[in-house]
Amino acid sequence: MRKKQAAAMMAVVMACTGLTACGGSSSKPAENTGGKAQAGNETQAASGGTAEKKVLSVTTWDNESTPQFQAVIDAYEAKNPDVEIKIIDTSADEYNNSLGISLSAAQADPDVIWVKDMGSMLQMADKKQLLPIDEFIEKDGFDLSIYKGAAEQLQYNGTSYALPYRNDWYVLYYNKDLFDAAGVEYPSNDMTWEEYYELAAKMTSGEGSSKVYGSHNHTWQALVTNWAVQDGKHTVVEQDYSFLTPWYEEALALQDNGYIQDYSTLKTANIHYNSVFKNQQCAMMPMGTWFIATMMQSQASGETDFNWGIAKIPHPADTEAGYTVGALTPIAISAFTDEPELSWDFVKFAASEEAAELLAAEGVFTGIQTEESLKAIASAEYFPEGDSNVEALSYVHYSFDRPLDPKIEEIRTVLDEVHEMIMIHSYTVEDGMKELQERVAEIKEW
């Protein structure tokens, strides 16, 4: 296990985990900075200082379990000692709902919003809850070309509401120690889904509480539907959902044969995929690249000490290796902020090359992808050793897990509900596809 240069940075990330949800319930016009200035003065008075601190509130999810937010927050505060960042942290599952409540109340907090998915960004834009940033971009001469087209893809109705912050796609995580103990070769970077199913069966062992599952599917419908859109021929917004049928049949086969934990158990016990992989209860797990940073942090803290690796996500037999699925994480400004200029300054920094290099050292992929950043990630402490792990980070085709459709959140709700009914055997796959088709047709008015 490597223990090199990044220990100090990792310690900083883990030590700073503010959880304060600040702000009142009244709406404030953008030019009114009185509330934040007041908070800054109180902070300085308490510490005996004389300088007035500006206070900026930002939203995060699962902040304690990943360095993707805190590392940038710490770096910004270090560069701007006159600014205090207040973190409004929520669990990933409750994030969109909690944020929606705050924005519906037109509160001045939060100022800056890390957008969990692009569909919710469209909804917030439609409700005029996001501040357009084109004037800021033009005023500063901000170069969007560093994002290689991603910033333009985030534009909605010709308006920029966000910059690309993170860029994540799916890979396959595996426990090297479990494979070594079983005398089985590690997953390769050119593995079909059929080969993956066979490997999951081979790596399943034990019974009861000591059982090790060959793989693990988290409860998200994306852990089934992603592979159906992986080849770029379909999206999850379609008039005909029959293309999902074989993927649900395979997911049910994995579950019913005991090669993955069953959906009902995971939902009832609220089991997070973090604990399943970290506790070595599965040999493999398809998950996003964001989990690399989580595992690196876990290794740095001593929470886990087993050997792990990554491989390209398996691919359909008629598709070449390197096809994957992913999404961007945008960073935006609330339309109700009372600190628009300061918010833009933070957004600029969070989506900058400087922040990209900082996050790369933590195993976090950003909207700015360069050869140097990949090298930085691959050479970071606690990143798994071996050229195959570096190779696993490359891809030849990238499909969005959800299209930029204004109705995507409504459709996602239907996808989630039907997914659950199929996975608990309340619906047959055929019944599920029929309901999807009918309900999505109503939403889209087809």
C-alpha cells in the first residue's frame, strides 16, 4: 500500500467538515448584502478581529464521505481570507428535495449550488431559480474552451446557467484480495456483460452474514438502465422501452441466483454501496468514478486496508470496449443570492484549472480533462497501482445517463417507481415496460 505525498492534503480534507445550514427565510434582492455582512461582522467580533468577512453559503451532499467539495472550499478560503464559506450539507438521497424547498422559499441562502444532476438544473432554470451567468462570462472574458464543449452542452435555451464542475462516468471496481484468495483473474478492460455475469457467479461464496457476493448493484435504476443506453442507440426518454427488457432480465437473474444482494434487503435496511464494498461484502461493483476519491480517502484514514482496482465498465458483445455512461456535475448560482459577484468568483475558482489540479490529486475528475490531470490522478497516493487501472480511466464513447430533457425529472420518477416494482417482483418485466411506455407518453404528450 502506498503512503506518499498526499497524506497532508487528505488530512486537511477530512478535518474540515462544516455542516452549518445558514440563512433566514426572507427573500433578499441581489443588491442587498446586509444579512451576509452582519454575519461576517459577528464572526470577526467573536474572534477579536477587525476585518469584515463576507459570508458565502454553498450546498453539498454527503460532504463528510468525499473530498469533492471540501478540498475546493478549503482552497478558496485560503486564497480569500476575507471570505467565510458556510456549508449546507444534505444526504445525496435528500439533496434535490431539500434544495427545492429552499429555492421555492426564495431564500438568500444558498448562494452557490452544486447541481446533483442536469435534469434538476433544467427544472431550476425553468422556475427562474438560477442566475444566468453569461454577463459574468463576457465581462471577465472567461474562456469556455477549457471544457472542450461541455460548457456549451450545459446551455439551456441559449443561456448559460452553470459551469462544468465534475465529470464522472462508470467503471467497474473490484477487490483484488478477494480475487487473489479465489485464484481468479482480475476483471479485464475488455470484458463483455456476459463475461461479467459469469465472473459474478464464480466470485460468489459463503452463506449468511459471511457471504461474499460476486458483485453489487445499488438500488438506483441507473444500475440497470445505464447499460441499456451505453451503446448510444437509446436514451431513457423513449416511446418504446422494450430495449430495457433484456437488461432487467439479467439484473433479476443476478439477484435471484444470489450473485448480488436483493433489492428489497438493500432498500429496507437502507444499505449504502459504500459499506458493501468497504466491508468486502462483494467482489465487484459497477459505480461512478466519484467513488475513486471515496476509496482513496478511506485508505488514507485507515478505514479500509485491502487492495482494490478498477476496470473499464463491461460492454455489450456488439460494442467495443471503452463505451461508458456518465454525467456532468454543474455548479451554479441561486437567482436569490445576495452575493452575486462573490458567488461568481467562487464558481469560477471551483471550475478552474487550479481547482482541477487540486481535485485530481484527490482522485476527483473535473470538467477540465487533460493528460496532466489523468497523470495526477494516476500518481496520487492511494490510487491503485498498475497500468491497467490507468487504462481503465480512458473511454472511447460517453453517453449521458439522462438526456437534457425538460421533463427528465418527471420521467425519472416513473423510471424509479417501475424499477422498484420490477426488482421486488411486483411487476413482470413485460408489465413494467408497458407502464413505462404509457406513463412517459402522458408526460411527453406523445
